[in-house]
Amino acid sequence: MSMQFWEVIKIGAILYLFGHAFYLVFYAFDLYQLNPFVKLKPLTIVEQQFIEQIFPVYKEFSTGQKQKCNERIVWFRSKKHFVCYGSIENEEELKLILSATAIIMTLGLRRYRMLRSLNRIIIYPTQYYSRINKKHHLGEFNPKLKAVILSADTIYKGFDNLNDNRNLAIHEFAHALSFEMGRSNSSEARNFQWCLRRISALFSEEDFKVKVAASQYFRAYGLTNLQEFFSVAVENYFETPAIFKNDFPKLFDIIYQMLHMEYEYDKGGSTFRTSLEN
């Protein structure tokens, strides 16, 4: 009996050590999104109505497009590791907003999961201090941590006005998407990279820079470098597509080829045209 008891203890200790090691590896490499035991909770009717408010184009989707969108939002919300610091109200609402943003941005793409670039989403109540670059930030994408870091109040400001070309969530997810596509050799990624090179060529043209500066359509921060210009352009692409297409048709067409999604609506937000590649 004594030998059996110690055998059980030994097996239990081995299992504990194995489980603890697995736990450490799981979180050290941020494998949360690969956890098969995470339950996928479907969107409620109330949640879908909320998405319609922040993304009016959502209610214009066909039945098939909406189903595809919902399934992807559910996956993203369930599989990405959301971390909230400080006193943040409406954490579940923020998770839904950010999941819907990332998915609607990438609805025309196959690689919407961004497994190589984005494991966790960190949310602070407001502007936060980054210990990495010793500056205060409203949001950033950190490729080393595979994290998008955002301030909650600025996330909401991005949806207070749907056509001011300022949306922090879209901006940072655009960075993550660009990083993702730059590290893949799929046909979709190669197309994305080719289009980014076309944007780089435009960005290096003096006449184009003069036109951008004179129009004041893209905010000045976009001229910092190519990646910032791309993320700013994606903000404009989703917030004021009709103006974008009219004033910068070549750039608009390049981004359409990257995202395979286009929609337009008038200033009142009542008339929509949606085009999605299946």
C-alpha cells in the first residue's frame, strides 16, 4: 500500500511539473489564440445592433457577408488575448469594438487572424507612458511583443465622428496587418507587398508629397514615414472613401487592391455601396 501511495505521489508530481511547464510556455509565447478549449461565444442581437452603430456599413452587408463578418469577430474576440490595465469601464464593449474594427478592415482578406503579428491587445484608460521608448502614447503597435496597445478614451473618440479621418483602432491594426503581410509568402501577402511598394514609389515622388501637403486631406503625421502614411491612408480609406477616391484615385485603387474591400457613403451616412471580394 505504501509503495502504491508513493507511486501516485510521484505520478502526480510529474503531471504537476509538466502542467506548470506547459503553462509557462503557453504564456511566454502567448499561445492564447491557439487554445482549443476557448469557447466561441456567438454575437447577440444587441451586439450586432451595436456594431451597426459604430460601423453603419455593417447593416448593408448581404446575409453571407454578415455571417462571415460575425464568425470572424467571434473568433477574434475569443482568441486574441485582451489585457486591460487600470480602471476601465465597459471592457466587454471595448473588446467588441476592437474585434469588429480588425475584422471589418480585413473582411476582404483570407489572413484576417494575423497570427504572426498580433497576439495580444493591451488597453489603458487614457494616455500611457511607454517604458520602451520613454514617451507618452495614445496607441502603438509593438511588433516584438506582437501587441497593439491602445488608450480607451481615444478608441471611443475614433467613433464619435465617423468622417474626421481619425481612428486609433484602425490606425494601429493597419500597422499590425502590414507587419503580418510582410512576413508571409502567400499570394495574398505578395500582392500586399507589391502594392506597398507602389505606395512607396508614390510616397517618394516630390509632386505627390506636394499634393498631399497642399490638400491637407491626410494629417501631417502620415508624412513621418511609409508605414505611418499607409496607416493614416487606411483611416481615410474607411472614413471618407468618396473624397479619397475623387482626390487621390491612384492611391485609393492601390489600397483597394490590398484590402479587396471598398465601400462609400454620403456625409449623412445613409447611402452605402459595398464591394467585397469573396
